[in-house]
Amino acid sequence: MNPKKYLEVSKEVAEALAENRPVVALESTIISHGMPYPQNVETACKVENIIREAGAVPATIAIISGKLKAGLSKEEIEHLGKCGSDVPKASRRDIPVLLAKGSDGATTVTTTMMIASMAGIRIFATGGIGGVHRGAETTMDISADLEELAMTPVMVVCAGAKSILDLGLTLEYLETKGVPVIGYQTEELPAFYTRKSGFKVDYRLDTPEELAKTFHVKEELGLKGGMLVANPIPEEYSMDPATIHGAIEQALSECKASGIHGKETTPFLLAKVKELTGGDSLDSNIQLVFNNARLAAKTAVSLCELKKQ
Ligand code: PSU
Ligand code: MN
């Protein structure tokens, strides 16, 4: 077994890790599949800057020419953004084929966690995670993201999950798998575009230091799996619940009517919601990613302090 043979960590990220300096992983499905060009590239670069300003090193993760990469160049980010959904969306099951072919891949939460963990990165900031889809009792559509959270020791900072999913069942699944779900300064699971969902998180923590300490304890205990931090979208960018609810219902019925299934489901629903809500949802989406990057970077700084002790 020689997984490192397929891993390429950028010089900047490798040096930071070797010196116990804070690093934050970022995913690339959000670049290729989550936003239109050129906003996707602008956002990806700006997120990296936000992480730097908060004192950490960004490591955008993707599969490029058959290599698992942690830390991308500007040119590689531009390439992923320009090619958009022509870059295959890569979950755990896609990795062997993409690597054997020498192909590119846009990493989801699942594969970003896997590559981050291989590289030694412990914190990852994104927008929203995948979960149990509505109607999963008949379709069995449950994102591999939940299994990865159960297995791989990376903290994922997100803005909750969109209610294209069944949020209640998603929380049940995470509970069964032993994944702590932490609300950042909230008792309620945020629903991506909105700060509230009607579902309670397991615990509320109020500072990056508390998040870092909790993750540190989990690591010291040697418990497998990750931790999910749900950070609500800033008030000024949150959307009107009725607008977003209507768009999601319509997207779900169009998805069902067109017989979309498998890995196409999430991108279809995300694109449809975006189309139905216009530019507003894109702006909210960008802002919540910035907000998560800031919190992840501060937490990474605090986690490195704890490691020194
Ligand atoms: N949910 C979002 N935005 C996203 C995704 C999910 O609100 O960009 C992406 C993430 O990359 C996530 C993936 O890991 O979709 C989940 O896809 P699936 O449901 O096919 O596992
Ligand atoms: Mn799925």
C-alpha cells in the first residue's frame, strides 16, 4: 500500500504543516459545479485570502491529472473554474478510476476530507454538506459525505445543509455514526441560506477556542471520524425563508419529473435553486463561504496553539 504516491502537497502547505502552522482545506466541487465562471474563480481566490488574513494557510484540494492535490496554484484554480461541470465530480468511489486514467476531479466534501487527512490537514471550510435526501426511504440517496464524517478525522465548517435534504434524517444519520454536530453561537441547525431550520444541533459552542479544544480532545481520545460545525450565514445575507422554500420545492418536483438520479441529483437541485432565486442566492452563497473560511482559520490557529502545549 502506498497512498502517498498519489498525493501532491504544495510547498507552502507542506512547510506550514511541518512547522505546525495552521492550514485550512477547501473543496473544489464548489468551484467547478457550485458557482458560474468567473465568480467561482474570484470566490476561490478571495477565500484563500481571507484564510491568509486570519493567519492560516489555505489548501484548496482537487484531483489534477490523476494526482490528489492539497494546495493549488492560481492557474489550477482558473482551470477548474473555466472547465466547470466538465470536470468530473469526484466522490470516494470515483477516485480509483480518475487516478488510473490520469483525469481531473472536483472534490466533494467526502474527497476533500480524505485528501486533507492524507496530507495531515485537520480543518476544512466549505458551504454546505451533502446528506440524506428527501424521499431517501425509497431512493436510498444518502450522500457519501455522511459516511466520510463518520470515518475521517477532519473538522468540517459549513453553513448547515440546504433543505433540498431531509435535515431531520441527516441529523439522525450523523447521530448513529457518532459525529458531533456543533452549532456555532446557535442551538439550531442553520439551513445554508437561512439561519434557522427548526432542528436542534447537539451542542452550541461560542468561540473558535472551544471548537479547537473539543476537536483536540476527540483527537487525543483517538476517536475516529470528524466533527461538523454549523456556522449560520450572517444575518445581513440570509434570505427570505418563503422565497427559498418555494424555490426548493419547485426544484425538487422538477428533479423528480426529469428522472434525475445518482450523483447528478445534488448539482441539478443546486443549479435549479440558483436559477429560481436569481443573483441573490449566489451572493448569499459566496458570503457564507467567506464566513466559514474565517471561522475555520481562527479555529485552526487555536488548534495549533493547543498542539504546542
Ligand atoms: N450542498 C451544497 N453545496 C454544494 C454541495 C452540496 O449546498 O456545493 C456539494 C458538495 O461538494 C458536497 C456534494 O460534498 O455536493 C454532495 O454531493 P452528493 O449529494 O452527490 O454526495
Ligand atoms: Mn447522492
